[in-house]
Amino acid sequence: MTIIGMNAERELLPRYAMPDESEPEYEAILKEIQYQRKSMIGSAFFYIRAGVTDRHCLCRIIPGGGKIFFHEIVDHQKYGISDEDMEESVKYDTGTFTLPGHIHISPHIEKKLRALLDAE
């Protein structure tokens, strides 16, 4: 197989980047989220990044060695989480996340994720 053929078969890993191309504050996010009981589901932490417009993103952090091993934006619909579920989380945010635009997942989203991921 040629190198071009091998590269064509590889899929790029999702990359999390801010709209202005800056890197998110990974360490600050991990520090805030790791002490919230409901955020750790399976082997990852989940939170919502509120969009400037109506677009909100479900994000996942996989920690490793006390640092962030992997960080990505997750397709929330693959987990049975609707756009309305995301809106409700943002609407009823308790404000425990001190980073602007970062929101803890709602108990409803937590329940859906746990049903799928804690069983693994």
C-alpha cells in the first residue's frame, strides 16, 4: 500500500478550537470540572460550552496523569440528547462553573449519559 493510500484510510481526531482559533483554557476547565460529582461519567468529564449564538456544544475531556489527555466536541444527538435538552441546561445553569460560557450538564443530560456510558 502506498503512503497516500494509508493516509486516505486514517481519520483525523476531532480538534477543539475556539472560533478565534485560540486554544481553550484546558487546565482551568479541568480544574473546575474535576470536583463536580455529576461531571465524571464513564472515564470522561462532560460539560457544555455555550455558543455565542444559539449553538451549544457538548464537550468531553478524558483525563490522564493529572492532565488533559483528550478533549473533543461530542455529537450530543448520538447520545440521545436533543437540542432542547442542551437549551434547558443553559437556561437553568446554576452558575457553579466560573469560566464564562462553560456550563455543567443538567441532571437530565447526566442521566442519559450515565445510562449509556457507565454500563461500559
